[in-house]
Amino acid sequence: MTTSQLEVDRLIEQFDPEASFRRLVGWSAKLVLVLCVGLSAWHYYTAGFGLKNEIEHRAIHLSVVLGLCFLVFPRQKRLPGPWEWAVSIGLATFYMFLGWSLLDTIDDQIPGAMRYAFMVVLMALAGLSLPFQQFDGSKTQIPWRDWVFAALASGFSLYLLVFFEHIYIERPGQHTPLDLMVGVIAFAMVIEATRRTMGIFLPLLAVGAIFYGLLGPYLPGGLSHRGYSLARIVGHIYKGTEGIYGIPVGVVATFVFHFVLFGVMAQLTGLGQLFVNLATIAAGRFSGGPAKVSVVSSGLFGMISGSPIANTVTTGVMTIPLMKKVGFSPRFAGAVEASASCGGQVTPPIMGAAAFIMAETLGIPYNQLILVAIIPAALHYFAILYMVHLEARRLKLRGIDPADIPSLTWVLKSSWHLFFPLIVMVTLLLMQYTPFLAAFWGITLTVACSWIPRLLGPLGKNMVDMAVKPRALIQGFEMGAKAALSIGAACACVGFLLGITTLTGMGFKFSAWVIDVSGVAAQMLMVLDVFNWFDVKQLTILFGLFFTAIACIIMGAGVPTTPTYIILAAIVAPALASLGVPQLATHFFIFYFGVLADVTPPVALAAFAASGIAGSEPMRTGMTAFRLSMGKALVPFVFVYTPALLLIDFTWTAFLLATACAVVAVMGLGAAYTGFVSRPIAKPSFLLLNVLSLSLVFANPLVASVAIPGVLLILFWHSRPLPNTT
């Protein structure tokens, strides 16, 4: 392994909790290898030859995934000592509370031996969840505690598989005491697996959701509801299709896992380096070339990686040193890479896991989502490129030396065979074949095409020769399975919130609050609208979007993009829908801001990972990445007010107006927060650019007729070169 690869692995382990794997040795490493390869092989087979029924498929997936979470991930102490103990004791008490409450309900239905055995298991589980160092083991060996957790985590899904016919066919909707006791253990194991892979924030949300379901009659005002027994909650979340085995786990077990596996296999064949080469050819010769290469390559690479942090460090080890070499500060270089890498999740044709969940939730074909995402993704990268360009002009930077830019002819001659899998997969998606079938052929052709240089013999001597041999194939299957573990656990944990939401109507209650508060704020702002440019409904939607954006950023500080999207789509989306916002625009808005949370302090993990490569201060790098995101943060507001950008109610007039408003608004905010075009921007111009750019989000023809010329005039005025002061 090269030094750069070691650095990549170190940074991923440090900043990405989803990839902090044990480095196992001995027989335990072989067992984990067999389980990971078996999981990937099973998913590969089902993608090409058909899935099992809904519950069985999800249960098989989750039984292996949650078991592997405890074998692959060491216990992570992410909180200071006293807080770690406080949270752990709180969770252990919660598990015991669930057990005692359930027994109080079903005590007369079970024999004493079963009751005592259940409590012994729960007490042991609660005790083992405490952060005693003697339970932790090492990064090379699996401690006995984790073997117990792995068995319990796999066991509750296997229970449904073994007794599937009895549970779902002979007595559907009925819950035996044994079902409920296994369900309580399932609750504890899902929370512990998510805590281990994702940190504590999401598990605490799950615990809060369960208490919300239990304490409904005692809650104040609009938060109150009829309340549900623990037995009802456990049965609904554990055995139903709106809880642990809901849509999120279903999408991960079908679409997401297969595309993660494709991304891993594609990287093994050299596709990542091909993207860097193409980006260098396209943007390297221009001012600040390495930064523009970073933006373009991160977008291309992000299409297949789906992880902002993995994208950041994988391309960052190549692009960040180049940016520093031509004159960008370490802080800015890291921020550019982090901001650009987050865009991969919104860039078609292969976006992040949340995109597949969105398609399934909305019931729309994935190929339609690909088309819808084109304009938002283009605006995302335009915003970053524009600010990078202005920063390069401010610093008077040059591009990459032409001698260091590869020839397009050479790149195409050496790497043409790597395009085939991507072309075939995208074609199948656009032809409305199922995403998992497209991924099946993408994986198959990736492996097959990697052998083309060797099959060509002397004719292929100048081609990239990275044939996927049996050892590499096994390694790819192992890496693919490990990369999908954390998202599997997170989606299972999100099932608690979705289950409680469907039981209690929590989403509609929160929506009513958002509408009321937004309406009051809009009425207050109308007093200042002396020109009557806006109406109450527009401003109400604006404040609703603003509150939603804040919720996305706050949620994203502790939760990755996919669970952030799932939670807020269930809770917040009804509010925006009730205000008349199209459903697709609502969900895309939440998705977009969930992505931006990865570069929003105080927990900007992608920016922190980039700072490790750049050698910059993490928080300042995060703030710079946030500044680089200011322009593109306007884009979701524009496509909400003008859904034609998302091809909804499309007319060319609305589309062109919205596009012009979005582009000019991005340029205005980009220049304002860079503070320079060809000369520094004075404070009055800064304030005016903000006001005019923000007004463009409404895509109102009257407002646009004033704001667009105003922004362009300010930019033109500041484009005049500074006088020579030699």
C-alpha cells in the first residue's frame, strides 16, 4: 500500500464513523471475510435473478448486516468519559424499562421460566452495553461481548425467517408474547448497532420517538395524541413494514447495496483515476486549475461513491496538494474539495442512497429522478466553480503546467474500456429497467471489461491494465459489504421514527406548527413590503422552507444525509405540501439541504477530513466550505418556487426565467461572499448583492426585471481591472 493510500485510510477512519473498521487477524478475519463476501454474492445473485418476498428479503439482509456491525466495528467512544457513561447508563435503563413494561402487560400469558429467562437476557444485554474497557477488546480481535451482540442482532431477524409462515400467514396482525419479547431485544440491538456505527444522535432520536408514542396523552397542546401501549408499538415497529423492515431498509437491501458494490468494483478498475484525468483535461489549464479539477473530478467520482467523506479523501489526496502548489491556502484547498465532494450525492446518473429512497417513497421511476436532478446538480457545481474562479482571480493564480496535463487522445486510448459498464448501466436506467438489474450488469461488465487489455494482448499494452482477478473480486465484495453496513443499521434505526410517525400522525402535528409559525412571520414581513411585490402565500412558503433548511442542517450535524432525508421527509414534508409545494420539489429541497449539512459547522465531517489532508485548522476549513456553499444554498429555494426547474409543470418561459434567476443569484452571492471580482467589493455593494440575489428566489418576472440587471451591473462595475500600482 502506498503512502497516499495509507493516508486515505487513516483519514476515513478518523472522520468517517461509517468506515472505522477493525483490522482483524486470524480466524475471526476469515469468518468476517466469508460473511461479507457471502452477503455481497447473495445481493449480486438476487439483483440478476430475482428477489424474495419483501419481508424475507429485508430480514435476510438485516440479519447479516446487523451481526456484522458488531464484528466489524469496534466500540467507538465519541463522547467525553462522564457523558459516555451517562448516555450508556441511560440506554441500559431504557432497555430494562422496556422489558419490565412489557412483562407487566403480558405477565399472565407466559410461564415463569420464560419471564425470568427474558429478564436475564435483558439484564445481560444492558450490562454489556456499558463502556467497561475489559469489554472493548482490540482492533485486531473481536471481544466475547461482541459475539453475543452479533448473535442477538442476527437472531431477531432469523426469528422472523424461521417462523415466517406462522407469523405472517397463519396469524397476521396477532402478536404472541414471544414475538414481543424478541421485538424488545430487536429494539435494543438496532439502537446499539446504530450507536456503534453512527454515533449517539440517531439512537437518541429513536428513544425519544418511542417515548413520544408511549406518553401521548400526557403531552401538552398539539403534541398530544391518544397514546399507545408498548406491545402495540413493539408489534408495529418490529413485525410491520413501516418500522425496522420499512422502505429505508428495503431500498438499501435492493438498490443501494448493489450500487455501493458497483462503486467499489469500479474503483478497483481505475475508474476514479480516469475521472481525475478527464477533469484535468477539461479544467486544468485555466486560472486556479487544480481547484477546478477538484470540483469536476469530485462530481464525477461522487456519482459512483455516494459518500462525501470517502469522495473527499480519495480525490483530495491528489487535488489538495496541487491546489496548494499553485497558491491556494490550505484552508481554501480543503474547503473546495469538501464542498465539491458533497455534490456527488445530487449528481446523476448514480446519486446517493437517499435518492433511491426518494424514488421509492414518491413512487416515481428512478430514470425520472435522474432527469429531474440534472439542473440542480449543474447549478451546484456552477456555484462552486464560479467562487473558485473569483478566488483564483483575486490571488492571480495560474493553471496547471500544460506539460502535466494528460492528452485526451492518450486517456481515451488507454481507458476506453472503462466507459462500457457505466454506459450500459445508465442506458438500462433510462430504459426503465429496475435499478438493481442495471447495477447487476454494471458489476458484471466492470469485472469483464477490466480484462480487455489482457485479452487484446499486444494491442492492449498501452491500456490501463487493472484486471479484477479472483483475489481482487473477493476484496471488492468484502469492501462493498462493509461500506453498506452503517447505512443498513441507520435505516433500521430510522424505522423507529417512521413507525411512530405512522402511528401517531406526528408529521401532521409538526406540519401544523410549521404552517402557523410561518404564517405569523409572513404577516409581520408584509408590513415592510411597501411595493407589494410579494403575497402572503409566497412569504409563508419562504419561512416554511427556511425552518426546514435549519432543521436539515441541525439534523445533519449528527446524522448522515440518508437518515436526515428519511426523518425530515416524514415529519416536515407534509407541511410544505399543505402550503401547495409540489411533493417532488419538497423532497428534493430536503435532500439538497441534507447534503449541504456535511459542510456546515459545527459538525462538517467532509470539511474536517479535507483539513487533515490540507494541514489546515478544521473549524476554519469548515467555515470556508460553508461560505463556498452560500451560492448553491439558494438553488433549492428557486426550484420550489419554480418547479419547472425540476421539469414539473414545465413551460419554456418558466424554465428559462427560473434558470436565469438561479444563475444570476448564484453569481451575486458567490461574488458577495468571495468579496472580489476584479477588484474588492465594498460593503454597500455586498449588502445590495445579498438583497437582490435573495429576491430572485421567487422567480417573479417583475422582481427579476429589476434584480437581474442590478446584480449584473454590480458585477460588471467590479469587473473593471484595478489600476497598475507598480
